[in-house]
Amino acid sequence: MNETLRDTLNRLLTVLDELDRLYRALHEVLESERTALTAACLADFLVVSERKEALLNRLKELDACRVRQTGQLAAAFDLPPTHADISRLAGHLPPAEAGWLRARGERLTATLAPIGDLNGANRELMEAFRGFAENALQVLQGLKRPASTYHRNARMRSASRGGALLVNEV
């Protein structure tokens, strides 16, 4: 393997290690986001959101480096850009280097597996909170009548089907 190819491979391995580290950090941030969402703590959620955004921006930059470096390796092996993935590239490397590349790819795949599920669960929580906030805002603006209203005197008013309010002691 020539020096240029070895340098490109080493840069790619470094990028894959950094991607794995950042995705692990993203997993921790998503756990913190879930904690903030389930506790309905807006201050914590905003802090976590800033960390998440910074991580996602850095991950985009590193992924662009990964794409560029896998493309360079594919070109060095006269492979079309569609074959510029880790497993295909590893097949064109000497056994030791192929093992390093495959190991990095497998570790990154394992790191990524739970992130999508956790991000999806957090998205569902945010959608539920958004729906709650939209309904509450409509009630506060008088655009929507609440099903029941609690008053300071501990009495509850419920809207009946006919539209008249019934007063119930609580």
C-alpha cells in the first residue's frame, strides 16, 4: 500500500473514531433530552437542545470528511462512487488494514443503532407536549372551550352536551 493511500486510510480511521465518539456523546445528550422532556423542565431542555445542535453540526462536518475520504479511497482502487462504503473498501485493502476499517465500521454501526429509536421517542414526546401547549393556548385565548374548568373555590364546571354548564362540587 502506497503512502498516499495509507495516509487517506489513517485519516478515514481517525474520522470514524471521532464520529463514534460524537455519536456516543449524542446518545448521552438524547438521554438528557428525554429526562428534561419527561420532567417537563424547559430550562434543562433548552440547554440540552443547544448541546444537541452543536453536536449535530460537528457530526455533519465529520460525515462530509468521511464521504470525501471514502471517495478518495474508492478512486484509488478505481471503484465507482457508488462503491465508496466501508465494507466494499475493506475488500480492497490488505488484511490488517481491512480489519481495522471493518472494526471501526461495526463499532460505529453499533453506536448508531439505539440513537434512531431514542431520537424517535423524544420526537413523540415533543409532539405530545406541542399538542398540549397548542390546546392550552387555544383555551387561554378563548378559541376553545375546555371540557372542564377548575376554579379557586374548588368547584368544577363541566360542559354538557347541550352546551349548558353544570356545576359539580369537587
